[in-house]
Amino acid sequence: MKKTFSILSIFILLIINNLTINSCGSREETVSCFPSNPINVTLNLNLPNYFPLNQVGGWIYVNEQQSGSRGLIVVRASATSFKVYDRNAPHICPDSNTTLEVKDNISIRCPKDNATWILLTGQPTTVTSLPPKTYPFNYDDVSKILNIYY
């Protein structure tokens, strides 16, 4: 009986370990299979394409060169601050249906599993506890130039 219990225990531990490894695992703020691309974008908020970023709550998609593998969501979070989110879902490995989208100007949603986050803060609201990956930025209020980098 003891041998059966030990073998069963080891078998269960191996299954749990295997499931953890196959679900991509996790790291600081994203799954381990999250793409790592250089981010180096400069936005001039004086240009018409970027006017939404002059108002708190305004947002845009950025899909230009060096904006990650799926682009960015840039949000004016306050008079002096922005949020810059990667459009890859942070909690599941990328596939054709995991590009984050802004919904109703108040939330971010993953179309694959309907995970959602608050647009202005990135706080998770359903499905996952991981926030979207964010990137640092510098903003010159006088020239209205926003530099995003990683």
C-alpha cells in the first residue's frame, strides 16, 4: 500500500509539473513566451494623428516600426502621465487571436478569452491577475514630444 501511495504521489506531482511547464510558465509581468522586441517610438502630439493624446483618457494604437511585434496602445492617463501598453496579451502565449483591443474607450480586451483591463490604469478586471506589459516613456510638455522606449 505504501509503494502504491508513493508512486501515485510522484505521478500526480509529475502531471502538475508538466501542466505548469506547458502553460508557458510565468515571469515578472508576462508569460515566458511573450515576444521581446525593441521599442523605440517618437510621437509628436502636435500632429493630427496624435491629437487624442492631448486629452486625458484619449488613446491611440501605434503600429509603426519598432513598436513591438503587434504594436502599442498609448493612453493619456493624466495631465502629466501616459500609459504605454504592449498589444500582446500578457497572460497567454501569442497566437492569431491574442492582440489586445480597446473597447468602449474604457477597457482593454483580449479577444481570445475576454480578459479585460482598465484602460487608464492597466488594472486587470477579469480572467487574469497580470496587467498588460507597459513601457517607459519621456514626455516634453513644451514641445509635446513623447518618446517610448525599451
